[in-house]
Amino acid sequence: CEIVARLGGDEFAVALDASADPSVAATVSDRVLEAVDAPMQIQGTLVHVGCSIGIAISDRGAEAVPADTLLANADFAMYMAKSQGKHRYEVHSAAMHTEMLARLELRRDLNEALAADQFTLHYQPVLDLAGGSLLGFEALIRWNHPSRGLVPPDEFISIAEDTGAIVPIGAWVVERACATLEELHGDDPSLFMSVNVAPAQLADPSFVATVVDTADRHHIPPDRLVLEITEATAMTNTADGARTLEQLRDCGFHVALDDFGTGFSSLRYLADLPADVIKIDRSFVAG
């Protein structure tokens, strides 16, 4: 290790001479991740801190990458490490650079997507397996990109969460889903509609009022609207987020816990989780 520096905020850089063996960067990254992962005691509270690492490697001589470009490449790789689940490292490559540029283009286009009415909802039916009757629907957002075609949520939701666009997009989903459910209730008022909720929405002070107002305008009984959060969101949620969920439940809305079993919760925690519905992750029931 030759140089360790703080770049600013919570970003640090480590410069290594890896000319003999480029894999030394990965070895050092593993050691950093292990060291950072060790719990710390702060004022009587056990705190765990994670980090994401991007690695960029330069040749010597005429093929050497300029220092500013090397840092930019490492920053690219770090961003990819964060997008892949955090607390890991990624090595910069030409393919990664292309993927990152594509994400940046999506990020730019996403700023205009809501105003341009490019989003649409697909409705997945929920059936009673015993009798085959229709119980309701889950609203699933898709992006009709003008040049890419139909973009699935796993390609743009994380970008929307990073930029904060998920809050107005989420409000649009609730609005459109409730409008659809109002039409469906003309034939069957027992049907419910389920919508996904992101952590940023739970942190939004106006979220409860938005849901209540939208359901009221479309004459949707609160118990016919289900708000879905993932198990990870429920288990790592802030006090404000938990309060938001309790307020929604007090108003009569139902909360569903999605992807249950994939995180670090167990059955004994169910009584403490703010959920009316448990959705077992598909990995436990597929096949």
C-alpha cells in the first residue's frame, strides 16, 4: 500500500503498486471489507458499517491511464458495486463502462419520463387457488421508453430511488392503480389492488396524506388497497418509516411483506413486523 487518502465526504482512495500481480488489489479490497465490517461500539450501541469499493488498474509507460481518468474509472466501478448490492468490490472494465453509460442515459431520460406519460401499469391477477376465483390485482410499473421499448422495473427503479424520482413516480402508481380499481369495483367491489412502496416513499412526510386522498377521490375503501414493502425494507426501516406504516394501517390500509425469507428475519419476528399479509419468496415455492 503506497497511499491512503480521503477524497471527501465518505470517499477514500488507496493507491497500490500492483505491477507484479494485479490481483493484489482484490486481496487488499477483501481485507478492507473485512475490517470495515467489524462492529463498533458507539455510546453503548453496536453499529455495523458497510462500504463499496471500485478498482481501476493502469499499465505503466505509454499505456498508462492518467490519474484523473483512473480515479473516474474507480468511481464508475464503485457505483456498480453499490448497484449490485453494496459491501463488495467491482473491477472496472470496458464492458462495465458501457453499462454505466447506459445507466446514465436512463437516468437522464427518467427525468422526463413521468411528464411525458411514458409509464404504464400491468396488472397481475391474484387468484384463490382453492376455488379459482379472482381476488384482486398487483399493479406492476413498466416504462415505455421512446427508443428502448418496454423497460422492466429492475432496470430503472434503483435509478429512480437514487435520484429521488421514486416519490412522484410512486404517487403516480397509487393514482393510476386506484383509478383502475374504481372501474373494477363497478363489477366487483370485493377486489383489492396491491402496489409496491419504496423506502423513500415511507420517508416522505406527505405519503400518508397522498394515499388517503387518492383512495378517497376514487371511492376506494382503505381495506381494498394493499401497500407492499420488501422484507429488507421492513427489517431495516427507520423509525419514521415504521411510523408511516402504522399510520397507514390505522387508516385501514393493509400492508404486505414481500420477499419474506430472503433476508435475516425469522418467523419469531412476524409479530413485531408491521404487516397484514406475508408473501413467501418464490425461491421457497417454485417447482
